Amino acid sequence: MTDSATSTDGATADSNDSHHERSRWPVVSAVGAGVLYAGVALFLLGLATDVFPESAGFAIAIVGIGAFVAGLVGWLNQAYLARYWRRQASDRKRRAYRATMVLFLVTDVATFSAGFTYYFFVRIGGWPPQNLPDVLTSLVLVNTGLLVLSSFTLHFSHAALENDRRNRFLALLGLTILLGVAFVAGQIFEYYEFAVGEGFTLTSGIFASAFYGLTGLHGLHVALGVLLLGIVFWRGRRGQYDSDRDTSITTVSYYWHFVDVVWIFLVLVLYVGAEITV
């Protein structure tokens, strides 16, 4: 067999391996999405009627989320991460990935700006609104501390990787993930206290809609950030990062620090601002 034929066959094999490899993970994600939608529908049905228990619908939705995320991660691993070391890193690709994340964050600034603009229009109207609970609680301060601390742990985690201290990198990255999970749990508990203890829900007026809209949007961003950090941690455990291969850590760090800055601004405007009656 000639070198040309060998090269052609090799290219064909690589092409088939890249584009025609069978995978069960898309099916897992699709099934998970279907179970999620069914769970949400049954949960809403349980709220409106006694035909189906709402707790069961909620549990089904959680199972659907787990299956969807598992399928997505498995698909990502099979399609991209398994061949990671075969690809050559380049400065051009690194710059492209970083620029893409920056562009995404610019669009996110616009998204949050729209929410804050709505809140400022609420403030222009009659203030303070009726039945306004005390939103600036100790839990807000604790959550703020958790998120600010997570920015430092992520920064020093990346610095440890650049100094080839892999164990320290993984330990600090794992701590960052735990801090993010704790923040999300604190946010959920805050919602529970407001809704059950104070009767302050999404339908409690225009301030409530602005409050839950902005904090909910931010909470979703934190949850997504925790997922991204989890993927980075998983890849770090597989040895796919070193001081020269850290682009995804850099881009995820951009995202995480952005989310932290938004939270600080949100606390100042929404939580502290709610206490100002002039």
C-alpha cells in the first residue's frame, strides 16, 4: 500500500470516527428532557387539581434534569474530551475562545441591564411598596461572603495550576464548587422564607416581580457556573489541564467573576436599595 493510500485511509478513518461515531448520549439527553417536561406538567397539574400529587411531579422533574445533564456531559465527553490530547492547542484558538466568552458576557450585561432598568422604573413610581418585607437579612450577607470567597478560591486555583501544583488546583476548584452550591442553596432557602414565612411571592406586586426576576436570573447563572466548574473539575481529574492548556479554565473564570460582580451590584441596588425609603 502506498503512502498516499495510507494517508487517505487514515483521513477517512478519522473522518468516520469524528462524524459517524454512534452515541447513546443524545438519546439519554432527549429522554431526560422528555421526563423533565412531563414532571413539570404533572407538578402544575398537582397544584391546580388533586389528580396527581405535586411532590411526585417535582421528583419526576428532578430525575429528568439528572438524566438530561448526564446525557449532555456524556455527549460532550465522547464528542470532544476523549480526543483532547490529539488536538494541538494554538494561540489563535485560545484567543477565539476568550473572545467568544467576552462577547457572551457583553450580551449578558444587556440582559441584566434590562432587568435593572425595570427595577429603576419601579422605584420612580410609588415607593416604598405595600407589604415590603425586610429583604436585607443576614442570609444575604452570608451568601455574598460565599460568592466573593469563591472568586478568590477560583483565582488561586488557576494560579496553582500555572505553578504546576495540581493537587492544590483541584482542591481549591472543588472548594469553589462547594461555595457555589452553598450559595444556590441559600438562595432557595431565602425564597422559601419569603414565600412561606412572609407571603412575599412573585405575584405580590411589581417590586416582587423585579426582585424575583433579577435574583432568579442571577441564580440560574450561578447554577450554570457551578455546572461549568464541575466539568472543569472533572477534566482536571482526568489530567487534561496544565500551565499551557488552561483556556477553558480562563473562560469559565471570566464567567464566574462576572456573576460575582453582578451579585454585588444586585445586593447594593436591590437589597440595600429596598431599605432606602427616600
